Amino acid sequence: MRKLIILTIVLVMAMATASFATYTRVVTMGNNNNILLDDANVWLYPSRINQYPNLAIAEISDYDDEMYQFGVHWKFNESNPWVLGTYITTGMDVYPSSYPTSRIGWYDFGYGYYEYTARPSGSADFSGGSTNRRIDLLYGRKFGTTMFGFGLDYIHNSDSWEQDTLNPKLSFTQFTFAFGLTPEKGNWDVSLAFSMGSWKDQDEFGNDQTKPDGYYDLMVSGRYFHQMNPTVNLVPHAAIAMGKHGQKVDSATVSAYSVKSSRTVFDLGCGLHYMPTTNVLAVLDFGFLYSKISNTDIEWLGYQEQEDRNEKVFDMPYWKLGLEGEVFNWMDIRFGAVSEWQSFKAEWKYDPNPYKESSNWAENTTYLGFGLNFNRLHIDTYTDPEIILDGFNFISGSSDSEDLNVQVSVLYEMF
């Protein structure tokens, strides 16, 4: 009982530090969404949306100089409440690609770092000239003492025209479903995400240029918060992902090209929360990531020609560091760093010239950010350090001064 009380206090402290923060916060703290408690968790563990009702969240990026996403968390039925999250995204178009393209589920697990090769090989523009991101929906409610969450990502667009007997058709559809469970005391999370897609790629005569031959991605993930003492909390976590992307065409077609790609990913690690004093939180995540992609290419040039390739990538290990501390009661400062000790191995089995390749390197990234809190309004920034070195152009006189922030999240409490 005493341990349960201490654990509850520790989790409440962590939640208090993380309350009403954003995706930008977890990025600037070392891309640590998986071990931090934050409203950004809803994309990894949909059941967490039950703890973040009545919010409006906007995501802004200098990559495309626009507010690329806006969402609202609605709460209904006070006696037996349920929460609905509705998100609309501009830009970030999706097409038959080589890695999972939904934000729900595998957004922070390194699943999309290395690509499949299976994708439609025709010259058709699957973006259709317009956005195809329809909507992201998140739903949560309690069943007894367990919080349940469901996520849906819907993507679709199509393009066709007709003139006499000519009628080319092009379309792409993808659904992602995610399910999550969290107990009432919030000391663990589990989630399952499944994505499937299909496309149509026909020329003006109705001939299939490419066809999907299996197009799915699946991931299961979980984490557990274990209290060591009042200032230290451990967060062991694990994830398994797998998928298959393939395309096929009629083997009688000259210069036809078919590919089958399969992928398996394992992520195992342990995070640490360190809270030495009030309003200061340091986090560390240490783990291992393994990714394997197997490809089989078959090309017909009057005869069948096959090439097999296998690629393996290891993060052996990865380190993620983050620190958040109060400067004033209205401002927090955040630092983060990530180091991925990567090893790449590839084998091409194509005869008559098979060969192997291997390389090793460290991929290091650092982050700087601020959290600004004005009553119900919270602004989190991913700040470009160059602006601190060079200043604005009216200070430095340089026309090359960078933007103040790389990413900004704005959150408003609707209660």
C-alpha cells in the first residue's frame, strides 16, 4: 500500500510537470515522447486521450511556413464521460510510399527511418495534385477502471478523366486503426496499430500499370512506469513492428517491374525520470533498435530477372537525454540530445555480381526549446540556436539570420 501511494505521488508529480504540454515539448526534450507523460502521447497510446479533454492544439512548422495541423479534444457526457479528438492536417500528402505514413502508432519509434523499396514504379503522380489527408480521429472512454482509446487515420484521393475511349484512373486509399489501454492509475500503456492501403494505377486504355500485392503495417508497443524512490522513476518499454509492401503487374508486359518488401523492427529500452526538486525534470532513455528489410525485385525484359536484397540497421545502442526546468513561473527552458550508434549491413544477391556493404556511424542531434505559459494558453517552441548566436538581422546586420523557431506548438485549455 505504501509503495502504491508513493508511486501515485511520483506519477502525479510527473503529470503535473507535463500537464498541457505538446509534441514540440517532447521533441525538444530529446525526442522522448515514449517515456514522458504528455498530451502528445495520444498518438502513441490513444487511451491517454482520456486524460487530456477540452484542449485545442495547433502545430506550426517553418519547414512549410504554415500551421500544418489543428485539433480539438471534445468531452461529452459528464456522468459517463468520453473524449473525441478531431485533427485536420494540411500538406504532408500521402501516397503509396515505402514506410508507414500515418502519425498514429509508430510516429516516434524509428519505424520510418529506413525505407521499403516497394512502391508503384510508373510515372503517375499519386498525390493527385491535391492533399489527400482526410482526418485523424481519436476516441477515449473508461471501461470500469481501465481507460480505452481508439485512433483512426483516413487517407484517400483519386484522379481520372475521360475522352472518347480514353479513361485513365488513379487513386490511393489508406486506413490506420489504433487501439490502446491504460489503467486508471496510469502506470502502464499498451497499444496496437494496424495500417493497410490499396491503389489503382491504370493507363488511358484501362491497363494496370501497377497493382498492390500486400500493403500493410502492424505494430504493438508498451511501456511501464516503475517507481524506484521519490525522485527516480524507471520506464521500461518495448515495441515490435512488421509489414509488407508489394506491387505486381502482368508478367507479359514488357519492362514490367514487381517488388515485394517485408520489414521487421524491434525496439527495446528503458527510460529514467529524475526529479531532484520541484519543477525540474531530467529524462534519459537507453535502448536498442533493430530493423531488417528484405526485398525481392523481379523485372521482365523479355525474360525474367530477379534481384534479392537484404538490409539490416542496428541502433546499438541509442541514447536520448532531456531536461526541463522552470525559469520563471511563466517560462520553462528545455534541452535535449539524441545519439544513435548505427550499424548498417546490406547484401545484394543478384547474380552474377553479388556483393555486401557495411558501415557504422553515430547520428547525433541536439535540441533547444522554451515553454511559455499564460493562464490557459501554452506555447512550446523548438528554437534554432543560431538565432541566439547571430541574433535578428536588425542586431547582427546579416541577411542570413535564421527563423527564431523551427517548430511551435500552441495549446489552449477550454475549461
